[in-house]
Amino acid sequence: MHYFSYLKSEQDAEIFYLKPQPFTNKSSREVLAHAVGAALYMPAIRPRIADELVSGKIRGLVTAIIDLEDAVGDAQVEAAEKNLCQQLNRVFQLKQQEQIADEEIPLIFVRVRTPAQMKRIIALLENSIEVISGFALPKFSLENGQQFLELIEEYNRTKRSQAPMLYGMPILETADVIYRESRLDTLLGIRRLLDGHKDHVLNVRIGATDFSSLFGLRRNPDMTIYDIGVIRDCIADIINVFGRAANPYVISGPVWEYFKSNRVLKPLLRQTPFEEAAGRQGRILRMDYINGYVDGLIRETELDKENGILGKTIIHPSHIHPVQAMYVVTHEEYMDATSIIANSNGITGVLKSQYENKMNEIKPHLTWAKRIILRSQIYGVLRENQSYTSLLVGTKGIEQALI
């Protein structure tokens, strides 16, 4: 599996200074944590999950989260569990029969409701569990977190030697996280809990939809989650606790809920980058994104990145390409990062960037530079005169709805 595998070789050569590197669910924890990226939710009750995962029907799909929680009605849980196991068994059989290779299987996670359900799914899947990378852990708290993580650790201790590791992805979305009077103690407690199991934790996810419901809120498609003050404040505290450079977790951003709506405010996408990338085709693509409210998603993803968040929950295939494109490293970022690392020898303190438009301070910018290099290996580096729009003009603006 590698990002932008759908591009033709000539497009690769034209767009990328450094191409994305391949990975599988057996890659290192550090690589996988950064590679989760745009994670597409799929209700576990869907009848053709296996086909959608491995057929290439969803172009660009790298990560899928099969949902047994909010996307499944309470009366459907048993049927959804059965279908989930059948679908993952099918993927495993195709792999065993060598009809698909490890590199062709997306990163697959299962969002469970409770530790008891997770234990049951692990037992039901048997060897087929080897095609998944782990579990998304909803409403993660000090009360249920220890159980979730101990089950994952128990599996990893007893798994077959050639089987990949399983990881947990805690989702922070409960009242004690967002209510001001309990937030700090709760976040610090969860941080201590995760630190004790860090080798088995892939990233920390933010459940802004559940947060919003506690206040009767839902963001308008003209807004980003950062325009909702109470949610913004909570996200800032989550980053403060889990994103510290000394011992960081990868933090994944909230879901973008819209793929079509009526517009009130002015669109957020500039026309020039799309015209420069593809002329008339670029202008059409821009309007496709505006009509589908993907411009708000792009804006929110950019704000995620600026706040140290990498990765996003998505609910529609039309969101895959825009989010992925935003994670590609620009040529300027890469040149800055390599220069900073190359000069981190105790001799140089500050130097002018290769683009001659900024100052690079070695010590303050070193952690940033290392993150850029890791991201460049997973998502690639654009050529000097390319932008994220270059990755979008070769794809359909709005994919056919799958939900």
C-alpha cells in the first residue's frame, strides 16, 4: 500500500520530487501512526465491505474503519458482527489464496462499542484478524480504557509470530473530557494510562460530533470545527496534553460531516491554484469541490495541520483525495527540513532558507523538521512548482456516493 497509487507513472514523475514509500500493516508503529491519514468510516452492516476494500472501487482508499458503534442501530448489532466477520474472513481468504497481496490491503480498523464486544470480535475472527491493524475505541475513558488496552496487549502477547501487531486508537469524546471542570484531570489521567501502553496505541482521535451533542450544537458547513468555541478550546487542551514534542502522540482530527449542502457564506477555495494546475479543468474541479462543500473540509484540514493534527475521520469517498493531498510535503517544507537537520551539529544556530523567504532556527525547528521528513516518506514531496491541486486535477471531483 502506498499513497496516490492510482496515478500514472508520468503523473508521478511530473508531480513528485520524492514519491510516497510503500507500507503494510506490518510496518513500524511510527510509520502506521502517521500513515492512517484519511480514515473512511464504513457501517459494519454493509453487505459488500470486502469487495470495497480490495477491488480498487474506492480509488485512493488507504484506511478504513468498519463501524459497529454509532453507524449500527442497537437492533442490528448481532447481524453487523456476523457480517463484519464474514467480510474480513473473505479478505483473509483472498490473501491466503494469493489473489491479493499485503500491499493491496488497506489499513483496516474496527470500531467496537465495548471491551466485551472487542473480546468477542477477536475470538470470532480467529486467524482472519491478521488483515486488520487494530480497533478504534469510542468514548474512551479512565473507566473503560484499561480494559480496552489490556485486551489488545493480551492478543499481541499470544498472537502467532508472523501476525501483525494490533493497535488501539482511543477516541476522546466524552463529557468528562470536554466539560471544563473535569477536563484537565481527565486528560492527564488518560495520558498516564496511554503512556503505560504506548507501544500498543497508534493515535489519539477527537470525536467532535459527540462533543457537540453535549451542547446541542452542530457546525454549519460554512464553518470549521475551530469556529465552534467550546470545541476549539477542548481541542487546544487535547493538543497541549498529547502533542508535546518531548513525547508526542499522533492526534487525528474530527470528522467532516458534509458532502452536499446549501451555501450561505463565500467559498473558501482560491481559484488561482486550480487554474494554474489545469486551466478550465481546474476551474471545473474547484466548482465541484465548492458544490460538495469540500472547500470547508480542505480549510479545516489545513487548520488541523497548523495545530499539529495529522489524520482525519471521513464519511464519504469524495473526501479521500482532498485530505490526502493536504498531507503531501511541499518542496519548500522539505528543503527547510533537510537543511535544519543537516545543520543540527552544534555549530550553526540560524540560517536563511533555501527559498530565501524565512529564517530557520536549528534548535526550535528541529522537531518540526523531523516530523516533516517522516511525513515526506509516507505522503511524498511535491516538485518545486507543484501544489496540492496538482494531485486533485487527475481525479474525479466528487466520487459516486457509497453511503
